Amino acid sequence: MNMNMNKTQVLLASVAVLATFTIAQPSTHAAKYASINWMENSDLTTVDPSKATDAPSFHELDLTQEALYREGKKGNPELAAAKSAKVSKDGLTWTFKLRHNLKWANGEKLTAKDFVYGWQRTINPKTAAEYAYLYSGIKNADSIQAGKVKDVSKLGITAVGDYELKVTLENPMPQLPMILMAPGFAPQNQAFVEKAGSHYGTNAKYALSSGPFILKGWNGSNTKYTLVKNKNYWDKGHVKTPKFNVQVIKDYNTGYNLFKAGKLDYAPLSPAQIKATKNNPNLKKLAGARGQWLELNRSKVKAFKNKKIRLAITHAINRKNLVNKVLTGSAVAAKTYTPLGLSIDPNTGKDFAKSNVTGNIKYNAKLAKTEWQQGLKEVGIKTLKLTILGDDTDDAKNVAQFIQAQLQDTLPGLTIDVKSVPKQTRSDLQTKGDFDIALTGWGADFNDPINFLQLKITGSDFNTGKWSNKTFDKYIKLSNTTDVTNPKQRFKDLGKAERIIQEDVGVVPLDNAAATVLWRQSVKGAIIASNGNELKEAYKLAK
């Protein structure tokens, strides 16, 4: 998930991608359930499944839409709108049987054609869906995105009657069920979408739910809205919470005080608050597969094409001090690009990230200074003035200021300014390439290293720094084609790609984000995993 954002914005305290925990369900004769008071630390920008990129949008879509799969325990996919899935022997055709009791929130029947329309709309270049990249591997998806195939009906998805879908692939995709949990694969009601036109997904009035909850009270810009239980949801018997009351709260102190007053059931904490609440029984430290890094814009800053300049920046940053003094309790120092906690390498039996540490992502001020001076000489300059672009959240500002001080103190002749702007503004600037250095990151969409590594292939929309390495691209391609059905060889390919991006400084990794939060003990039944959250069955008993 973009943390730039998204899929793609640094949301350090987001509950979207955190450590897995589950809590037992109540007995069937338990008391009535109370509403849950939830918090987002950034604005909801859209509930259009095709256009969502930020954490709040993904959260709300997860609760209001029903894809073929939903997230189950430990982040593993479980059948949702589909009641069965069958894959052909060659791995190229998947057949999904849909549940016959699927309905839209307005009572209309939900059928296979709604999935076909939703997928075709997402992949259509006119929609400009950032997450259309997830369709890569489905027949004709890349060609449609590239404009080589103009007819979106050529996408490898067809409806066989009302309750069967056939998905055709260009190469086997064992990870397909994990990918299909993403909002961009949700069904969409063509008549509703076309009637709403450009307003679709811009506020609650122009949103139609297929999932366990219905969005209410969001006008497109307000900071308070609700998610109300959907009486037409096929699995409503497992939905216990009548309503989520959601507030957008960007200030840690406000969230903290509202939690203490009993007005919130969840609130992320600042470093100072973590220390003050270390004995609070509601305190939880939740690690997740999320990475934060610096994106160096080679298109705008020619000096970044010099590897020694990039190495100097990497070696000038004391990541231990960053996570201990700035992000206390909410991160661990990065040693790789792909974060910890994402997947196990079948070749080593260890965490993929731990299996592919090169030692290049380290703090060495003396080495950094030498590399910097050599790099400046090779480029033919004596000084360099740069600006770090970041979000206007407390965390992002603190991290940017720390990096600013580290780089200026260590690298002679370097001047750094910090530009903090609202998330959407920063995302737009980064997408346009209007930045020197961007403080950015990503949260896992599914439990596989390819989710991070494929972001940095040549030409990727998410490769805003324009780094390019042919050998890196080669190994990513092998992992997706020739070696896709050989797990051990595939992970060797991914491991080689991971080491290349570290050694060539494709980005400057900073930390693997976690979140220390106050989570009301009375809120149970949630599944929070490294690649996303599942609050469908979360509940709080009424007093």
C-alpha cells in the first residue's frame, strides 16, 4: 500500500498493516454489541475501488466491499464472494463459483458481470488506477495498460452465467488469491457507477457497498463519518458491530486524550506518549511489513546518478538513532529494502529480509564523507542544495528534520531544506517528479517480496526516483515467469534483486515501521496482519 501515499505516503501509525493477533469470539447468547469508535490519522480521499491508494481508503473499502477473497487469520486469503476456486493443471485458468446470495446494499443482485465490469474499469487506462499494476500476469492486462490492446473486454476475465467467473493468466500466479484481496479487484455496479459519473467514490452518496458495512455521513472532505452494518450482506450473521464511528485525527495528543476520555477505542501514540503509558493494559506494539525510505529523484537531481553520492547519503544516516530517538517504539532500523515480517525464504527457512542483508545499509560517517567528496568531484560540483519533501504529519516532520540534520552535519557542502505538505499534495508532487528527495514508503498488500520489489522495476509508476538497473529487472521478470512455479528458485531470483537494490542504492531505506497504540481491551475479534487488517468480525460488548 502506498505510504507516500500508496498502495502508495508514510502512515506510521496506521493499523492497516500490523502484527497478527486474534481474540476469541463471544458466546452466541452474549449481550448486545456496542459501536466501535475508530480513528484514522489522515484524510479519507476516495471510496472508488479502482482509485484507492491510501490507508484510510483501503480501510473503508475493506469494510464496505466484498472481493473474491477476504483476509483470514495470519493474513492468509479466505474465500469471500467466491464459494469455491479451482485452478487448472497448467496454472493458467482459475474458475470461481460465486455465492448465490450476494447482494448490493441497495438490494440488487450481485453477479459475475459486476466483477467483470469492476476489473475492466480498473485496468482501463482512462481510469488511471495506480493499483492496476496488480493485474500484471492476468491475460492482456499489461498490454491494455500500455495501450497496445484498446479493448478492455480482452482482459482475462469472463462471466459464465450469473455465478461463475473464469480468469485466464499469461503465466501461473500462485500468489493470485493474496492479490485478489485488494480493493481494485472488488465488484462494481455498472449502472450505479455510470449514473454517478465523475462523482463516483467522492462521497458516501456516490458509493455502493457490497461488503459488511455501508459508509454514511462522508461528504468528501469532513473528518467524521460512520460505517453502518449492511443488512443485505450475505454473511451478516458474522458481523456483530452495528457501527464504526470514525474520526480523522492527525494530532497524537488529541487522539490520546480522546482515548483516555473513553471516546476512542484505538489511538496511535507518539514516542513521548509511549513512555508515559508503558504500564497501560491497553498498550499494544504491533509490528508490520512496512518500509520507509528516501526516494532520490535522478531526473531532477543529476548528482543522484552518481553512485558515490547515493552511497554517501545512505552511510550518513544513523538509523539506530532515528528509531530510538525519533520513532521510539514505532519502528526498527532497516537493513534491507524489503521489510521484515513479510515472508519466509524457502531456501533458508528464515525471514526473507534477514536472508538477504548485504551490509550496505549502515551508518559510517567517515566513509560517507569520503564517498561524498569523491562523488562531488566526479560530478564536477562543490556544493549541492536539496529539499526533502514529506507529509505534514508529526512523524514525517520529525523524520525529515532528523535526516536534514544528519546529512548536513556529515556531508560538507550540502544544504537541506524540508518541505512538509498535506499527504495528497506530496503524493501529487512525487507522481509529477517535482521533488529532490521524497520521504516515502510502502505497506504490504500481500505477503510476498515481489509486492515491494516490483515497485522499482524500470518504468514502474511507483519508481518516482527513476532508478533503473537491467539486472534487477531481469531477476524480477524471471521470478514472475520462468521460475514462478519453483518456489526456491523464485526466491533466489527475488533475493538477488533485493541485494542489487541495496548495493546500487535504488532507494535509501530508513526503517521498518511498526505502531505502538492504545487498543481498547474490550474490542475483540479483530485480525490484524502484516499485509492488512480485517475488522469485519471485530466487536465490543455493550455495557
